[in-house]
Amino acid sequence: MNKARPIILLTNDDGFYRESIQILFRRLASIGRTYIVAPDRERSACSLAVTLRQPLRTQRVKPRIWAVEGTPVDCIYFALQKFLPGRPDLIISGLNPGPNLGQQDIHYSGTVAGAIQGMFQGIPSLAVSLVPDAEGRFALARAAEFVKTIAADVLARGLPPGTALNVNIPSGPIKGVKITRLGWKFYDPEIIEKTDPRNATYYWIGTGTPRRVGDASTDVMAAHDGYISLTPLHTDMTATHGMRSPKLLRIARDLRSAKR
């Protein structure tokens, strides 16, 4: 008896209708049964937010494509508990038109959150983002082919336990592939103040121009230099180097004294 084809779940933080996720949906159909469960609108920078205090509506847009009135994490929950015919073999969050590089992006990103939530469920998961070329364009079709290669490898061999893979693909000339660690992109957000037609003040928070920090082994520099960046992620945020810090030990000692 032939084994059933693997189930591949696609999500994003930009909306089910975006060309980038639709290209992946079509391109990955040759290696698995692809499904889209994604937000009904843009949900960028929502991180691991879960909608708890309002009802959610969903819509079956067409066969194997659902729109959810919620975040990428909401979408993963709905996919696993309501929509998919079985547990997915792979979750891919993306393609995100814009990079997700460095410590801050990883914590803010809804795209990365989709993959992290898949990892929480014990499912091999990828977050895939695109770095624009010098003219601000994205090579969607080429990136989808790279993702297909990665997906086939992960379906065949898996990922290290407790690990999600963050992938950033340049849209310009590609020099190669690097396995990287997280660097830093320091933002100085601009607060833009405007006035609406009723003379009330409102604000936009802009991203500003981030400053890249890191050496050639970091994701921010590898992607900037034209390499596909593969960064393994896990969620243990324990600062182990601080566990024996004199400052922390002093707090613990003072608390013990206060308890007595």
C-alpha cells in the first residue's frame, strides 16, 4: 500500500490572498498535499499573539484554503483542530516580502511566530522571508523553488528536536548558503504625528532605518552579503550566563532574609 502524501500547512502574517503564499501553495503541490490557513488581512509584527477576548470568524475560500480572522498562531490552532485532514508533516510560514533578521525581528515577527507555534506542537516548521534587491523587488518564483528544496529535505530528514528554521533568501544575486546565528538590527522608530479631518491627533509608528550589527557568521550580514541564511531557532530564553550573577544572587539572598 502506498503511503499517503505528506501534508504541508502554509500560513503567513500578510494574508491568505498574498501572491507570495499562493505561489508556495502551487509550487509545493508536487511534493505534498498543501493547505493554506492564514489571516484574512495583514497581521505583521503580531509575534506570538493569541486572540482570547473576541470571537473569531473563518472562511473556506476555496478547496484547501481558509482565511481566519486572527493571528498566525490562531491560524495554526484552527488548522490543527478544525480544518486539516490530519496532523501536518511540515509547517511553512511565508513567503514574507521583507526580511526577518536578527534578535528584534525574530521576537516581533508574525511570520516567525507561525513557525515557532508549529515547533511548540512538535511539527517541523520553517519561517521563510525575502530580502529585496537593490530596486526593492522580490524574486518570488525563484524563492519558492528554494523553499521546495528545503521542504523536501525536511520532509525526508526532519529538523533537530525543539528547533524551527528561520530562512532569509536574497532577491538579488545569490553567492551561496550559510548556516548562521542571529545578529542584531537596531531600530530607532519614528513616531509620525498627524491630524484627522475632525482635528484629532493620531500617530503612526514607523520602523526607521535599522542599523545592522554582527560579523559574517550572523544572519543580518550573511543575507546582506547575498547568501541564503539558515538560522536554527529555539525558545529557551534563559540567560544562563546570568544565573550566577552577583546581582541576581544578592536579590535571592535578600528575598530569603525577607521571608524569615
